[in-house]
Amino acid sequence: MCNAYEQQVSHAQYRQAIEALELAASAGEDALDTSGEVRIGDLGPVLRPAGNGVELVLMRFGWPPARPKAGPVFNFKSDKRSFADSRRCVIVLSGFFEFTGTKYPKAKHRFSLKGAPVMGIAGLWSEDDAGQLSFTMLTTAPGPDIEPYHDRQVCVLTPEDWAHWLFLSKPQEELLRPLPAGTLDVVTVREGG
């Protein structure tokens, strides 16, 4: 399942995507210009509601473990759950990775939104007692673009659905689902071992 994603989104691209939502954005997002690959435990930019607008903040990828000796919760099944009372967020990224094969190194496949430099993944965020912010990605059944590579997929949101997820202005069943065939581009960035 998605345990790494690509973050090649400039401040200008964030600003453009947020302005297209016609939402007020908080100041101070210049510090969020990040690039590279974000893995579990790394910080990544996350869009969350802030009053009647949105704010972009850095959060750690993966909720803290729920029990001792467990790993962080980086993917969370959305199936048959209500998120009306949850802390919803959008993980903003340029692409995400899935891995196939049984031998290391596994084949690495990059998925991106066709014709767009930026995409989002529906997520949930939390804050621990020390004020540390973290997020997890929601998953669903695989769509036709993902199914050849994995039996689950993250809930990809096109930019026009970001606000719908953040404020649940559309039924969540219309948002937390696989996208139609041909919506995602896939490129194999590393052959398997």
C-alpha cells in the first residue's frame, strides 16, 4: 500500500490550486516549499480546514502506533465508515508510489493525475498530547488504473474535490472511491529485483 509519495509541488502551484477552490488561505505558506520523496515518518504538506478557509501545514506522515511495538498507521480503510465528525485533510502531492514483486528491490511504480501537476489524497489528521500533528491516508478498493499493481488504493481527489472533502459538501461515497479508468498515469521508475 502507499507508503511513499512524491512531493514536487511549488508554492505557486499550491496557491493556484487553493485559489481555484475559491477559499481563503492562511498566510505563511512560503515555508512549505518542499520537494522530494515523502516516506512514513517524514513531514509533508497537508491542507486542512481553518474557519471558512483552509491552511497548509506540515504534518508527520503516519499516526503514532495504536499499541506498543506496532508501526505507525499510514493507511486507513475508508470502507463503510463515516468521517462526518473526523478531522479531514487533503495530502497535496505530485504523485504516489506502489511497489510490486516479491524480491528486493521491488518494482516501483509512480502514479500521477493525468494532465495535472498536483493531486490530493483524502486523509485524516490528529494531534498528540505534545502538539505533534500527523496524518494518515484513506484507502478504498482499487480502480482500474491501480488494480494491476495492488488490491487497495489511496482515495485520490482531483483538485476540484478538495473542498468537498474538507467540508463534506458532497456525500463522502462520491469522494472516497476509485477514479475512472485512464484518470491516472503510471510509470515504472524502477524495475524489480
